[in-house]
Amino acid sequence: MTYFKYGTYQHPVSEVKLATHDMFRTVTKRGHRDRVRHRMQLIGEIKSSTQADFITNINALQSGYSLNNEDAGLYFEDDTATPHVLYTNNSINGVEMKRLTWSGQKGGELATVRTFSIVLEAEYLETGGVTTNLEEWSEKMIYVGTGGPRFAVIESEIGPPDYQMVNQKTGGSCIQTGYAVGTEVYQLPNDPLFPAFEQTDRRRVIFTGPTSQRNDLVDFRTEWTYFFEGPGGFSGIMPTAR
């Protein structure tokens, strides 16, 4: 025999059954396992012989499930936890009561029984299989100029403007910019790809605060931008892929 408990609220033995326990896995944009969301659906009946007992037991159940962030699960009669227990401490957003439904489809509702269903959810960071702390990674290179000649329109005091080469060789520039999102910690920005030509006074590195999910902090975003200038055009290096 088993019983179900949510926080300090314990259902009588056999009052409720765990109808389903679903697990939905998500992956990052990079194709790695990221999180797993558990969803439990409970179906049960409150049985009482008097109207007063019905009111008391219904109020007790509603009060017991009124708070989120409580452990929830199925236990054996000796209080040993079954594999169907959702723990709030290591979850991202705690255990949440998503829905409580009084169905009332059976004859005798509120006379001898009161039928209900409950949906509980909790989300956890993935710990099995191929996982990574790196959720997202993107980088791009912007190349400006080829190192070739520079032309300009030269206006004269008399006569039409003239299109002339003013520099046979020119410098070039490049911008390297990207971002990374870590699940639980910040990722380091990528290294400059042309370090000898970096305009270090223009370097930009941005750390955006993570998202708070009740019990955890997730989605740590790092951004970087490097500016390069050199005696010729930049080429030959593509963005870093991870």
C-alpha cells in the first residue's frame, strides 16, 4: 500500500492514485540535453459520511495544496520514498501545483464521495546523458575594406568633378562580436582572433544578469565585441563555432 504526500499534507492511504508521471526533456539550440520537466497527475476521491466531514476534508485538501515549493510524491506505508517523488530543493522553480479540479462526474457526489484531480509540475536541470553548461553560442566577423586603393571625387574650381585614386593601398578593419549563454555559470568570452591588431581601448565585454527561477539562477549571458585595424584587409578567419 502507498500514500501520497504534498508538503505536510498527507492523503489517507488509497484516497488518491498517481495516474501518470510524465517527463519532458528539452535540448539547447546546440542539441544537448538541458532540462527535464516532471508532471504528475493525481486522481482521487474524498469519502465522508456527513456534510460536515466533506467540508472539513475538502478545505483541508485545498489548504494543503495552496502553497508551491513543497516536496510531493508517493510513499510506501513505512515512509520509504518511491521513485515517484518530486523534491523541491534541487528543482529550478520548485514543485508547483498547476491545477486542482473538482470533477463531479459520478453519482453520489457530495453525498458519499467527492472526486478530484491534481496536476503537479517541477523542472530540473538535466544530469544524465550528454549535457553541457553551454546553452547558446554565436559569433560573427565583420570585415571592412580589402587593403586596395581608395578613390575620391575631387571637385575643381572650374570644370566637372574628377574621380581620382587618392591612396594606392589602404588599411582595413574588422569587428568580432558574439555571445554565449551558460546554464548555471558565465562563459568566458572568446579570445580576440587578431590580437596583434586589436584596438584594446574599444573592447567591450558585457555580462547580463541571470534569470531567477525561484530556487535557482539560470541563463548567464556573456557578450563580447573586439575592434581591429591593420595595414591591409583582414580575411581568412571565420567565426568560432561551438
